[in-house]
Amino acid sequence: MKKVFHLNTCDTCRKILGQFSLKDWELREIKKEPITKEELEAMYQHTQSYEALFSKKSTQIKLRELDLKALGEDDYKELLLDHYTFLKRPVFLTDKEIFIGNEKANLQSLKEFFRAE
């Protein structure tokens, strides 16, 4: 399995995806085709945390008046399945590895992964 979960409208996602050859990867535009419960569980198997997959920059947090300090793992799971903006992106998912978001360390690990491929 090789999947990338991203948003076409996100400049950061487009910039990151443009750095790699993704011809044998499944590209999933999460606004048009939201993540499934099974896909979220596959991500969770790598992270052991729904919070690690959760974007704390989502505009939905303010709109829904969410108190992030009060959220537990079950809350993060429900929110991730409920609205695409809660997923930290992009997410590169394989059978053995996961790369989440656009933090510098994550992008460096992703570059090393692609060099080794």
C-alpha cells in the first residue's frame, strides 16, 4: 500500500507532493473522498495516537468552539472521521511507515524514505 492523503487546494500539499515521484502511489484528495474508518485505523496502527494525526490548525476548531485540552483519543477519532480539515496533511502511508504533516523533521524523513526507495 502506498497512499497520499492531501488537499488539492492546499499550496503546502502541492509543494510537498511536487518534490517526489508519485506514479506508483494512490493520491487521495480528502475533500472529495474523505478518509474511511479503515484508513484511519491503518494510520493509527503506525502512530498509536489519533491526536498525532489531528491538525490543531483546522478552522473547524474555532467554528465548533472546541476545547483541545478537553479532547481525548475517542474525540480526536470522531473529529478526524467527521471533517477532512482535521487531518494533518499531507499523510504518506505505506504498509510499514507513515509521514504526517509538513514539519521540517517529517519532510526530512520523507526525503530519506524516497531516496532509499
